[in-house]
Amino acid sequence: MTDALVTFTDVWKSYGQGEAQVHALAGVDLAIRKGEFVAIMGPSGSGKSTSMNIIGCLDTPTSGRHGFLSVDAGRLDRTQRAVLRNLYIGFVFQGYNLLPRTTAAENVELPLIYRGMPAGERRNAAMQALAQVGLGGREHHTPAELSGGQQQRVAIARAIVTRPTLLVADEPTGNLDTQRSHEIMELLTGLNRDEGLTIAMVTHEGDIASYADRTISFLDGKIASQGYEMESA
Amino acid sequence: MLWETIRLALRSVRRNAMRSVLTLLGIVIGVAAVIAMVTIGSGTTAKVREDISKLGSNLLVVRAARPDRSGNSNFTVRRLEQKDLDVLNKHLDDVRAVSGESQSQVRIVYGAQNTAAQVTGTDTEYFTARDWTVSLGRAFTEQEVRGGTGVCLIGQTIRTQFFGSGDPLDEIIRVGKTSCRIIGTLGSKGYTGFGQDQDNLVLMPLTTFQRRIAGNRYIDTIYVSVNDGASTTQAVADVSAIMREARGIQPTRDDNFEVRDMTQIADAMTSATTAMTGMLGAVAGVSLLVGGIGIMNIMLVSVTERTREIGIRLAIGAHEKDILIQFLVEATVLSLLGGLLGIALGLGLAGGAASFLAIPFAPSATIILIAVVFSALIGMVFGFFPALRGARLNPIDALRHE
């Protein structure tokens, strides 16, 4: 597995001390290859959100190794992880998480601001990303003026404007109706297929998970299934 | 990037306009108080200096020394009298005029009108010593001074009040319990640096004043006007020597009089203003402290309200320092805005006061600059803790925040 982008080696994530200690992750091994589209499923409390936070470099394991792009991301400090996220990871959340009262274009520009990109370049990149998600002409709308589906497209544009290596999506269709959900999934699948964008997506809906190449299932802080059946076939 | 942050901060302030303005009141009031006080203070000082330079720096003022409150004075209290004036007149060379003056605030009446005025008893030399001109009629004569005649000159304020544009000469006015005939009017001098109307005055012969108004033989002040080019320091020494000799003061004893030149008096007056400014400065300081706490409070609210936003920013790659700077800039912009409003308000107040008190409007660039820097500093200092709190948030928790 030389082309692995994300690797977990015996990853534990524990909270609390002694008797009251809870293991959100209890020895997880996984690998996500470059260009792969992986769905992560599991009941609540199974550890899927915790592992997503670690995959997104928002959190670090208590023990074990979290490899990202051949670095031991678990050993990086807050600032180093911020740099890593800014350069290589895009985020899409269930609640869209756009800045309110801020236009679509400005929302999309946000990660580029923290890269120190000049305003002109930033604006162009944002316009391009918005066009790519099918929102050309809506650059100056604020989130309140956009539908849920459109807001999620803005969020996707914000995630891809930095040309990331990995897209982390946390229940991206959780707040959308069936039709919008499928539109968003078409968009993500297209990005995976055409741009080679690696996607790790948490979901609890089977038909949404079916868009992915494989599904990793969590149960009680451990992986119940790595979902390699497609490959072995 | 910084410009970006400033724009962001301005937008956030504008979005919560009402809240921002209320938060800023402390800063606005504090800065306005400082600016107004310092501007009025320096206007007053300028006016006092101007008045004194008009009087001429070659004027000496002699007064009886007052016992200090502890009662340990090493002199015998003795008020000034005619013989002090005579001995100075006799022995001083190189002086233009030596003049005695006694004053009292007295009610004066003409027909059905009455007003309170400064009534001054003096001699013929007074006009030279204090630089008064006679605009109508004449000054009093040596004979009138010696004889204690009931004649007087009136200042422009009284003239206008009692006679309008009519002729005041030879009219009789009541001054306290006595009356006098107006023989002339004085040229106008306007207001002093402390807002006192110098033209609200009645001038009469010293003897008349002593007998009919004061009921004693004392003189409050002796003015010595030194010739141009003569040394005031020398003159002060001469006056002291003559007075000590005439009053028979033993070498071991202190002067029971004081001689001061106008520069010293100007300093005394200015220091009174400075003391007042200092006191109000302290009040303003408290107000600024309260304003700073207000800013800290509102920034804490702002950070809490925008926890989710902070989470988003941290997730997509903002560093701790980016968030810190964002909220620090916001606090600084907020308090700087307060400072600017305060400066505008303070200058407005000072301008109003200046025209009301007839003093020069003297805004100081230095103090305005200090106010700007200081209000920015308040924002940084009091905004730091809330900003740090925002910057230290865990992105996962912040994103989960409702």
C-alpha cells in the first residue's frame, strides 16, 4: 500500500482517567488510498466521528500512529496541523458551516486568506470554484439568500478552492431532501472521478454510502468491516 | 491580510451598531473629558499669558504677607498703608508709576437698575500702572484723590448696562452706601483668562474708597511699574530693601510683605489650572478603565457568539494567531472608534467653552495623538484576554457549538 494517503496503525482515542476511562477508538487500523472515495458508517458512539476528526487532522490519537502524506500527523502541534489542513484538506459539514451575512464568494475565499494569497488571485479562484459547483452568478448571495443545497455547494466550493488532496465530508447530505442529496453526491463523485480528489465521508444512509468505492463500518470503537468486497470481486 | 482583518472588524462593529455605541460610551466620555479639559486648560493658560503680557512683564505687585496656617510665621502681620506707598514713591528710581489699590465687590445702583461690580479705590498713577485708558471725560486729579471727593469712572460694561448709548457724564450713581458723580468712562479690556469681566468696574479715589466703602485706611495692593529696559529682578530687590528699612524689620525676621513680578503670578495661575486638569485627568482615567472593561465584556460576548465561526476558521487553516489578531483588531477598532468620537466630542465641548469664556480655542495635536494612541492601547489591552480565549478554542468543540 505505497499509495496510501491516510493510515491508522493501532489508533486509540481515550477520554477520562482510570475506571471512568472511555475508549472512543480502541485499536483501529485503516488505510485510505489516494484517489479513493470512502464512506464511513456506524451507529452513533461507534467512533466514526472521532476517526473523522483525526483523519481531518482536527484531533490527534491518544496512542497509535496517524499517518497523513507520509508524516506522523498525530505528533504535529496545533499550528502545524492548521498548516496541513489549510494546504491539503477540505471540509464539508452537515450544517454547511458558512459564515453568516457573508457572500458566497467571500466564504469561498476564506481558506485562501489564511494562505496569504493576494486579493485578486483569491477572487478568481473563488469564482472558478463556484462555477465548478454550478453556482456561477450567485457569488454575491449570502447564505440566507441560498437554499440548503446551494449552501452545501458553496461549502464544497470552499473545500475545493485550495485544490486539496483530501476532502473530509461529515454527513454532507444530512440536512437535505433526497433529490438535493443525490445532486450533491453527483457533484462529489464527479470531483473524485475527474479531479482524483480523495474523499472520506461519514454518513448513516446506505444509498448515500453506495456512491463511495467502499464503506468502512465502525462498531464500539473498532472497525467492523473494511469494505474491500468490491476489490476482491 | 491586516487590511482584510480591519475590514472584517469594521463590519462586525457596524453589524452590532447599537451595542457597539453603548459599549463605547465609557471610552467616549473618558477621552472627551481629557480632550476638553486639556484644550480648555491650555486656552486659559494662553489667555492668562496674553493678559499678563498685555499688562507688561515689568509690573511688580506688592501685598501684605499673610500668616501661614500653622501659625509659625516668622513675621508680624501688618497690612499695607499710605506710608508704604509714600516711601516707595520717594525712594524708587527707574519706575514709571507706583500706585495703591483697594477693592471690594459692591452693589451699585442707578435709577431703578442695579448690579454688582468691582469697586476699586486708587490714585492717579493707576492709569499708567495698570494700563487703563479714559475713553470719555477725564481721570481724577491729585486734589480729588487727596480730598476724598465723590467722583468716579465707570467701565464699559456698567456704562452699557446703565446708560446704553446715552451720556453717563455727571450722572450720580449709588455705590454701596455712598454715591459718586461720573467724571469719565474707561476703555474696554474684555475678559480675563478666568472669564472675569474686567470692564465691570467702578474706579474712585483711594481715600474716597477707604472712607466711604471700606471704612479703613488699608491698601490691598501696591503696583510698581518699572521702566522699560530696567531689570525687574533688581526692582524686586529694591522694593524689598526699601520696605524692610521703612518697616524696621530685624535681619532675623522674614518679610511681612511679598513682592512678585507678573511672571511669578502667571506661573501661579497656570499651576492652578494644571492642578485642576490633573484632577479631571484622574476622573477621566477611571472612566477609561470602565470603558476598557466594557470593551472586554463585549468582546467576550462577541467571541462566544462567534464560537462556530472561530471553529470554521480554525478548521480551514486559520492559526491561533490569526484568530487572536482578528479579535484584537476588532477590539482596537472598537476602542479607537470610541477615542475618535471622544476627541470630536471633547473638541466640540472645548470649542463651546472657549467661545463662552472668551478664551482662545487651543486644540493640541499632541494630546489628540495621545488620545488616539491611548484608546487604541485600551482596545489591545482589554481585548487581549477575550481574543486569546477565542484563539485557544478547540476547533472540534467550536464547530459543535450551537
